[in-house]
Amino acid sequence: MQRRILGRTGLEVSCLGFGGWPIQQLVFNPAKEVIYEAFLAGIDFFDTSQTYGDSEVNLGFSLNLKHHEAIVSTKTAYRTKEAARSHIGRSLRNLRTDRIDIFHLENVSRDEDVSQVLAEDGALAALKEAQKEGIIRFIGVSGHRPEALIYLIETGEFDVVQFPVNVVDLDFMENVIPVARKHNVGVIGAAPFVSGSFGDAEIAIGFALSQDIAVTIPGMQSIAEVDDNARVAKHFKPLFGDEYLALQERAHHLCRSYCRMCGDCLPCPQGVDIPGILGLERDISRFHLRDWAEKAYAHMPVKASACDRCALCEPRCPYGVPIMDMIDRMGTRLSRAHAGAS
């Protein structure tokens, strides 16, 4: 499998990485089998987060004595120094290691997120402190708004950046990748399958690897998925010309039903977590995490039914997503499931 350099980290990684979101639903031994298959296929880059349920724990159990052969990336969604510091300690325990290769600030997308993490007592300070102590090697950031990521890259504080690289999220490729390249910041491409909306591995992974990135990290939860994705990566050939144009035409039809999680639709006057609810569709359709999605929805303080169709959100969406109809549909689906379980 082709190997690429992850920007100024100097780390050489397999071009296909392992997205750890879906392994949260696996118990230890099945998770270990999938991780072992990834190693056999030539994958050595593993991405996870504490927000991914038991993903860190499963990955730590599965890697165990193979940590020296793997490059591991994890994340914290906390914004303050104190909270992020506690997350670092927990990740070390979950992953069964004394050092983490890359630690990201997760989903820093809105202006208030940027201000909070960069503050004197913000989460970045905790990561820099941990880096000086040698318990994390490199600092990264992930997000869903190109403007925010460009600003963060240009601070010079981040070694790695992670964002969606797929047939729909073209803004990132056109605007963020050149800035990352200029500053020699390594690029991790997330969501090559458009969060489950695009199912052709040949095209999804081929498209992602045709971009100027180090690694693409599709979520994988079975040996079959690992083998299929690895086969594509090993025989990767760049897409161009008519093939590329035809792919963009197919992707166009996905655009209006795909939430990029950028948060531009917020705040909702009723307090509805629009990206949070719409993101549950991905968890159900792509990763089959129905139970997890239903539990997550049950714990949301404001349900989809609170939407009064005030229509403030839709004009804010830069992609023209029919938010109100999608919120209504997901709310009905999840509420019925919750009612049936109670």
C-alpha cells in the first residue's frame, strides 16, 4: 500500500487509515479481529475519539502490544484547559499507552469554539503542556467549516488538520488543502463515503486519494470492509478527466440531502441541536448504530418536535439543505423507536 508523509510531523503513514467511529458497537474480540485484519492489509494509521463511545477502549484493547507498529490519533471535544487535560489522561488509559501520536481538538467549527480553544485557559494550552511533557507527540484540529480551519492553520499552532475529503465537500479541497500545504500541515481526509451517502469504495477512496492529502480514514467495522477498502487503496489510480467530471455529476445529487455539520444553521431559537440530530442519520444508515443513535437522541434535552418551522435555519445553510423537513423526518423516526422501546 502506498505510504505518504503527514506534513511536518514527518510521520510516514499508510494512505488508507482506519476510522474508529463504528467499532464502538463491537465487543473486544470482534474489534480485535477487525484491527488485526487492518494490520495484515498494511494499514498502520488509526483514528478515534472519546466522543466515539467505546472506540478508544476497543482500539486500545485491540492494539495492546502492537502500539509500536501503529500511529494513533484521538481527539477531545472539550474547550477548556482543565477539561481537555482530564481527557488526555483518560485517553492514555483507554488506549493502554503512555504516549499518543496525534491529539486533536475536535470539531472546532464555530467562532466561539475557536475563541475558547485558543484562550489562555483553553484546550490548546492543555495539549501544548502535554506535548512538552512528551505524552502527546503532535497537535491536530478537526472541523467542519473551512473558514475556521484556515484561521487555525494560520496560527501555526497545529501540525495536523482533519476534515471531510469526499465528492461533496469540495470547499475543503479548494480552500483548506492549499493553506495546509503552504504551512506543511498534514491533512487527514475524513468521511470519504460522505457519511454513508456514497457507497462505491472504488470511487470514494479513489477520489479521496486523488487529493493532496496524506491519508483517508473511512469508518470500518468488519473484516469485509477492511479487505474491500484495502484492495481499492492498493490498486489506487488517480481519477481525472471524464471520469472525474462524471463523479462530480453523481455527487451533485447528494448535496441537498447531506448535512456537513458546519453549524452555520445555529443557533436555533428553540434550542434544537440541528447538526447533532441530522448526524444521527449517518450513524444509522452507514454504521448501523441504531441503538447508539436512539440512546443519543433520548438524552438530547431538546427534541426535534420543538422545531416550530420558524425557517431561520435554512437561509443560513450555505448548501441549501432542507433542514426543517429532515429534522421532522429524523425526529419522527427516532421518537417512534424510543416510544417502542419504552
